[in-house]
Amino acid sequence: MNKNYFYTLALALLMMPCTLLAQEPVTNESDDEIDENDEITVTDQKGNEEVIEFPEAMTYDLDSLMNLYMSKTYLSMASDCQMTDVNPVYTKEEYIERLHRMPTVMEMVYNEVVQKFIERYSGRLRHSISYMLGASNFYMPIFEEALDAYNLPLELKYLPVIESALNPKAVSRAGASGLWQFMITTGKQYGLNVNSLVDERRDPVKASYAAAHYLSDLYKVFGDWNLVIAAYNCGPETINRAIRRSKGEKDYWQIYPYLPKETRGYVPAFIAANYIMTYYCEHNICPMTTRLPAQTDTVMVNRDVHLQQIANVCNIDIDLLRALNPSYRRDRVPGDASPCAIRLPQSAISNFIDNERFIYDYHANELLNKRTEVEINDDVPTFTRHRGSYSRRSGRRGRGRGARAGRSVTVRSGQTLSEIARRNHTTVAKLKRLNGIKGSNIRAGKKLRVK
């Protein structure tokens, strides 16, 4: 399989709108049951209430997702789908049976917390799920290929649903970035280049392989997929602390009380994401229609170039270039540092090659305005030395009572201006200026001011 799925987006199997249920549905989500904020409250068998935080991506609004270039350009509501804002009611047994039927390696269990997350996805977040079902045509083949390369369960492809809501530009409050929400340290540990100009955490292909590598390493540590994805959320050390506090228990649901609030909701959210991305039709949710975009290819550059240079010379929409090259965070491709790949519409490859030299020169002084060499201003103001202080010759008086004259030296036979300047920690230009010298010849015995 080719790694270029995201960029070419040449997917033959687009998700078809589902047929709506004929029954008259009623909502199973009320304002009392689901909080408008970022938390839910559940009651355990003993009547104790527990507050669980939603993963951050479950709080993203749909408008921000639909303003992404790929969404605006290639996604739209299905014309033959009348999606309603109500959600059918199902029994606990129906949920359990559906979760059990899913062809997964990882266990998909049912409990009240999982139910709450399913209700959030199928209720208030149903339009976001519609977006993610459409956007999954862009990303799921990449995720599946990376996971398969590390022999991991393919159901892990839904982790980015709860990590980033399938927004490649997502940045968390803690600074995690990209579809898989890597922190800088972990991203670099798994080979993702992050600096002022490049952030490969936002590259769907590279980040997916890094995430698969990380998940594989976590499984070698914990040997349990629930603990693996919990560790992906809060870090392996937090999971190890929870295991120690629970006297060695290594079952996620047993160490559950010792986990951070968001991590307590993380595995239930993952199960709910798998459920809703599989059974969306049963909840009257229609995927957005995905249009087939143009194919793309890459060119390698070994010089700095700005995306605006390419856009203007090759007549390409700058927003398209940014969408195809999300890792270049300031539109600047640092080819001088190391060879860089730039993804372009396939139709623009020849145009780029034919005009490459002109592209580099196009408005380079404006767009690539980093100076490589500068001259230092050596026109140093003259100071008058006073006892206890220095004062510029600007009418201000120092605190001392008398001024000391500048220092002079006598030119010895054979000395040059360069030698005198070096011995007195100054420059030839300053010596010439102080002494009114226009040429390079100096006479032995002449006195020169050096300060």
C-alpha cells in the first residue's frame, strides 16, 4: 500500500449515506443527563456520583472543523439524506449485543460510562460525527496502513477521533498537536521533526507511523490494550502509579479510581467512538459526502523556498498548498538545512520543475527575509570620561570635576594602521576617522589618537 493516501485522497470507496430508520425516534439525551460543559456525571451502584471529563476533542465545535480547507473543498452534506436531530432509544442489551458483534481484538465492554459517551456522540455531537465519517475517507487508510505495519489492532484507527476530532491542525491546551496529538518530547522521541519552521506532528502520514510505533512500545510494557490507550492519554508513568496504588492490579477498570478524570473517560470514549463510527445509521446519522480530489505528487528541494513563491509562480491556491503540506508551520520550507519534500497537485509538478529557478528568485527578499551577513555600525558615539561616570557630548554633565583627554600613540618605524588598530583594540576605520587620514600611509613619529 502507498503511504500517500492523505495527499492524493484518491479513494474509490466513498462512504454512502445510510437509510434512515422508518420508526418515529425520540431522543434519549436530555439536559439533565448530559452536561453542556466538558464533564459528565455518572452514579455508581452505591449511589455515589462521579464526575468524568470529556477528552478535549469532544468539546470542539463543528464550525472550526468545517473551516478546514479539506472540509470546505471536499465535504458536503449528503443531498439524499434527511438527518434528524433526534436519537432512537435502545435497550442496554442491544448496546451490549452490538459491541460484542464488532470484529475487534480489543474488548468493547458496556457500562454506564460507555453509555454516556455513546449518548454524547449520538446526541449533541451527531453533526461532528457526520463530519468525521466524511473526513475518515481522507485519513482512515493512512491509519490502517500504519497500524498494520506494526501488526496492531486496526480498531486503534479511531484514537484520533477522540484525540483530535480528525482535525490535523488541532492543538490541545497542553500543547499536543496534530491528528494523534503528540507532545513535542514524545514526537521527537519517535522521529518527528519539530522546530520553528517544521512540525511533523501535523503530517498525517509521518505522525501515524510514529503513533503506531509508540502504541507498539506501550503494549510491550503493559500487555493490555485498555492500559495502552490509557497510557497514550496520560503517560505510562501515570498508569504505573495507578497500578501501584491499586496494589498491583493491571486491569483498567480496577485501577479506574486512581486515574485522572480525563483518563477515566478515555477508554469509554474510545469504545463509544468505535461504536458510533460503526453503528451511525442506527442513530440516524448520515456521513458527509466526500468528493474525489486531484492526485498529488512530491518534489524535493534543497534550498529554502516559501509556499507563496510556489503558489504565485505556479498559480496554485496557497490554502491548498498549506493543506497538502501541513508540517510547514510558517509557510517556509527549510531546504537549506536538509532536503525537503513539497507535495503539489500532480498537474503542477511539471510547472514547478520548469520554473524552479524563477520560483526561488520570486520576491525572495520579501518572503525569505532572513539576513545571512550584516555589517556592524562602527560609528560609535564619542564619550567624555569623568571621574565616577561617563557622559555623551550632548550637553549633559557628568558627576566628576575634570575630563581626561583621549589616548594617543606615536607611530614607530615600519608600523601599519592595521597593526596599530590591533594593538589598541580598535579598527582601521576608526583610526582614520579620529585622525583625518584618507589613505593608508602613515609617517613614523606621528602621533595618532586611538581613543
